[in-house]
Amino acid sequence: MNQLTQFYNLSHIFISFIGAILLFAIYYNIQKRFKQVLEEGALFKRIDKGLLYFGFGMLVWVVSGSIAYSVNYYQQQETLWYQLTVNLVSTLNNLFWLLALYYVNEAPSFIYRNEKNVRLISGVIVLTAILTIAATFLVGNKTIHGIKLIAIPDVLLTTFLCVLMGVSFYRTFMLRGLRLVAYIAIIAIFLLFVSQLSDLFVHLGTDFTNQLIRIVAKTSLVSVFLVLGTSWVIQLANTPKPNEIQIQFLDWSLLKLTIPSKGIYNQKVDFGSKTTQYKNLLLFAYRRKYKEALEQSIVVNSGGEIKSQTYLTRIIDNINAILSLEEESKLERKDLITFIGESKYRLRILPEHISIDEALLAEFKRDY
């Protein structure tokens, strides 16, 4: 084993291991400090495991680095079983990434909290593993025009998940005001994609450039994961408690809102012509205050009472715009509306803190 390969493999192992331990530590701290917030309103225990799965992905990198170190030490890197192991471990890493993205709020809508599509993509990942095994026995290490056939399924899958991660991380960090981190995340994920190409194109680059790109990509990605975990802690700490929020529906399009932790005290919010958002918010409030626990939620999907999550986001965006809130005081969707599983959402405000004008209520019930 040459010194360059030895340095890369050892660096890969320890960077991934330290990153995984730090992610697990942040996750444990979050569960300990904010467990009530994470579980509030759920009809079943629904813990956000996104950071946990990113940590497991790091551990998969530790395993792959350890295997690579051992194989290179005994000069067996050209064996067929090693090529198969590399691709299967990469596929397992992709599976953990997918499971993590299921919990990322700003992930593309077809994957965020969408169990059906996650199961479908998970099936594709399993199929990729099967195709990789089949290709190993059918074509082995055969290359055509410098392309290693056995690596094609895994590289295509990794490319797809890199796109999903890029979109998810960019949206997440931009939403949290971390513009520079959003750009760094895009660069790190792009480098991660580029680092996979040398497994497919056997003559691409030199050992030095390929391993340099890999170590930079993985170090950067570990850092991005840690920033993601830290920003999640800050977000949870700034989330208003349900018992401090008060809302009064005064008339059509008009309400009064109080959220002390956001500096909002009895401020009137006039939705004006934005009646759809106001009606949706009033429907949430009516369900929360007057219905039984199992009937307080609203299904939000193409076949539900509210057709898209975009309508939920618009409620919050309109309140922020109408109140002209400063950046640090702006409301997020999670502050007022909580997800409880199976495309169902519910207002976070306690029923006793919701007030609806009697005439407005009568008119609403008649139309509803």
C-alpha cells in the first residue's frame, strides 16, 4: 500500500467516525432537551430521526474506509469481491441518506413525509443492490471504453440522491438565513458526485486528485451535517411554546395574535383579499377548539381538504408580511402548525387559547 492511499483511508475512517459521534451526540442532546416539542400533538410517538440517519451514513463510511484499508494492505483491491463490497456499501449509504431526507422539511415534496414514495425509492435502492450483485457475476471487472460496468447502477443512484440532498440542503440553509452554508453544501455535494466518477471511469484523473476530491468532499459534508444539527437546535429553542400562543378571530379576514417569544402582543392581522389563507387558518382553529382529539387534524395532500402544503406556507408568509416582522422574529410554519403523520396537520395552539367571534363562528359553521 502506498503512503498516499494509506493516508486517504486513515483520514477517511477517522473523519467519518468523529463526524458520526458528533452527530449522535447532537441528536441525543436534542432528544433529551426537546423531546416534548418533537412529540407534541402526535397521536403516536413520532421522533424526527433525520440527524440519526445521517450519523448512520457516516458510520457506513467508517466501515467502507476500514475495508478499503485492509484490502489495500493485503493488495487485494482488484479482486471481484472487493468491487462488489464497495458498491453495496455505497448503496447502503444511499439508503440512510434517503431515510434522513424523509425528515428534512425542505426536501422535495415527493419525498418529505411521503411514506409511499420513500418505500418506492427504497425499493429502487434494493433493486440497485440486486443489479450490482448480478452484474458482478455476469460481467465482473469488465470495462468498455474505460467504463466499469459494475459501477453503473450505484453511480446513477448516488447521482439521483446527490440532487435530492443538494436541493434539500440549499432550501434548508437559505430558509434559516445561512446563505454561505447553503453554497458550501452545494459545493460539497457536487464534489461528492464528482468523486464517484472515478469509480465509473477507470482512467479519470490521478490517484492524488481523485483521493483529494474525496477527502475534501467528505470533510465538507461532515461539517455541513454538523451545522445542520446545530441550526436544528437553535430552531427548536426558538419555537414558541403552545401555551404562550393566543389567537382571536374577530371578523372575516381579521384576527388578533399574541406570541410573546416572537415579540407579538395583541397585534391585529388583516388578511384582506387573501381569504383562502384566512379560511384555512380558521378551519384549523375550529377543528382544534371544537372537535375531539382524533378529529382535530386536516389532511393536506392532493386528495385532502387542503390540496397542497403550499397553502400552509402561505398562511405564515402572509402573517409575516402583514406584521412586517424582523428576520429574527419571523414565524415559521412549525410555530403554528404541526405535522402529526399520514399527511395530517394540526394547529399547535391550545384550544383554550383560541377565540372565535360568535357571529363569525355561526357564519363559518353554516358555510362549512
